[in-house]
Amino acid sequence: MPVIIPLVGDKEAASVDELDDQLLLLEAARRRLDIEWAETLGEFERRCGHDVFGYPDVVAYLRHRVRVAGSRARRCVAVARAALRFRAVWGSWRAGRLTTDQAELLWRASQAAPEVFSDAESLLVEAAGESAEETAKMLEYWIERVERAGAADAAVQLGRRRFDYRRRQGGMIEGEFALIPGAGEALIAAIEAAIPPPGAGDDRSATQRRHDAVEDVARGFLERAGATEVGGERPHINVLVDLQALQGIAGALHETDTGHVLDLDTVLRLACDSSLCRIVLGGESEVLDVGRRTRVVPAPLRRAVIAWDRHCRWRGCTRPPQWCDVHHIVAWADDGHTILANLVLLCRYHHSLLHSTLHDATDMLDLPATPTTRIPALTGRPP
């Protein structure tokens, strides 16, 4: 049955006693609403409702569909998960023996050592005290004892950490990993931050969106100005490629400097916004000349493209510039000019999509309508 709370119409005319009664009623209603919210959200996640709406996880669903702030969304999900797992706290909260603040304190403490908390849950509920302050103090002592006892477990986890990968035929990379809690949570937070809300026509699955976010995080690190230098250069990917490969001709050289063959679509995508080093080879692959390393799209021109496009220009996509490549509308290998007229921002998903499946997809680009800069680009002629 719905709970009906009479509202105090003229609060300035109400007595202090009436305001006191109203605050007590509102607090009871808010606690009941918090319980209903947590229970509903827990069931929604259990059924993977976020997948139905195309979101990678429930936090993204809450942020972009329900319009909840990120920090609150993560807190709500944590409460909902804890409510499903730790039923003694849940039952006491629902029965009114614990306040919402006390229940959240207990569930937050459970994150320090879920298995240990599960064994001690009933005792901790009994020791919660009358106020949130008493509960917080009791939990501080409990966590301190747990951390002391768990120091040895942390050393075992550290020894078991691993990250293994292998290259499959065709270039796909597979792997397995076991991350210590801090590293794992950092990775999850970075991936979640890199996943945008699904746009119109974005039919990627949740796991595909997470894959693309991992690529964005990795490439963002490699492109960052402060990335650690190795041998005088920032970390980078070396690709050995013939001019014929850049022109899409099969049979030409297109592999990494470690000998791993890349597919032509990947090579063409990387060539859109990269640095080139000219190496002239003579007979028997003798190196005759190594040209000066120059950027295909220099930093000032990239800034100009960003100022002009503002976001990914694939129709319906608004991915911000930090997750975008600069793409040549007319390919550089096909005599396309490296000028503002011939460049466009594309997020890495749509950049990959264009090179791997569509190739000629200028009709899918939502270009700002300025004939002096964009129309000539479609033919590769400078304005």
C-alpha cells in the first residue's frame, strides 16, 4: 500500500512541534524509500537489466538513463549488492532496528573483508549501538583487527598476481590475469570512465564496449605527454608498411617491428593519425636512408581539428576529443591532403568501423556545413 504523508502547507505558520512531527515522518518515509530503491536496484542488476538497455554495467545505466551522479551511482550499486548478500543487516534495516546511515556504514565496512564480515555479521549488527557515530567507532576497531589479521593474506595475493597474454593467428590477442584488489579496482574505474553512453545506432554488446574502452585507456596512456620515455622516445607502436599497403593493395609489407602481421584495415586506421619515419631500402633490404620523423597530423593542426569538430563527427556520436583519432576523409595514400578541409575527428570505435567495414562512408559523417573547408575535402582538393 502507498504511504501517504500529509504536507505542511505554510511552514512559517506551523509550530515547532508540527515541524518536528513532519521531519520524523519524512525520515521514516525516506528510509522506506531507500529500502525500496536498494531492493529494486538489486533485482534489476541480478536480471542484468543494464544489458537490455545497452549499458555496460548498472553504474553507467544509473548515470546516463536515471541521471544519477557517478559517485552516488556507485554508492547505490554497492548498497544494493550488499543488501542482497548480507541479510542480517538488511533485515535489521528493514525492521527499523538500524537507520539507513548505520546500514550503509556496516555495508561499507564489509568491503574491507567480505568473507570475514559475513561470519561476523550478526554480532556486528548487535554491537551497532544507538547512533551512527557509535556504529562508526565500533567498525573502526573491527576493521583494524581484520587488517592486522589479513596482512599475511595480502602478501599471498601479491605473490599470485599475474597478467599473461598471447597472440593468436590473425592478430587477435587473448589473455588471463589475476589482479590484486587495488590494481583491479583501478582498472575497473579507468574502464568505466572511458565507456560513453550508447549513441544512436551503436549496437555493440556490453563486453565489446568494455574492450573498446580498454583500447582507449591504453592508447591514451601512450599518447600522454608525460608517458615514460624508452630509448629517448615515448612508448609507441612500430609498424613496417609499404606504400602499396597504405594504398590498400594486398601482398605488401604490413607488420610490426617484432614480426607480427597486422591486417590492412588496422594499418590504414593507424596511418590516419600517426608519425611516419621514412626508410629507403636498397637491394637485399640494405638501409640507404632514414628520413626525419615527421607527424602526418601535427599537433597544431590536430588542435585546429578539435576546435572545429569538438567531438566525433560520426552521425549521432558525441565522443569527446580525448577519445578520438584524426581521420583523412580522402586517404593520404590516395593523395588526400593533410589540411583542415580533409580531416575529421572520429572516435576509435567509429574509426575502426569505417576502415574495417565501410571504407567509403562519407555519408555517415556529420560535417559542419562550411563549403570553404569541407566540400573540397570530399574530392581531396585544397580549398
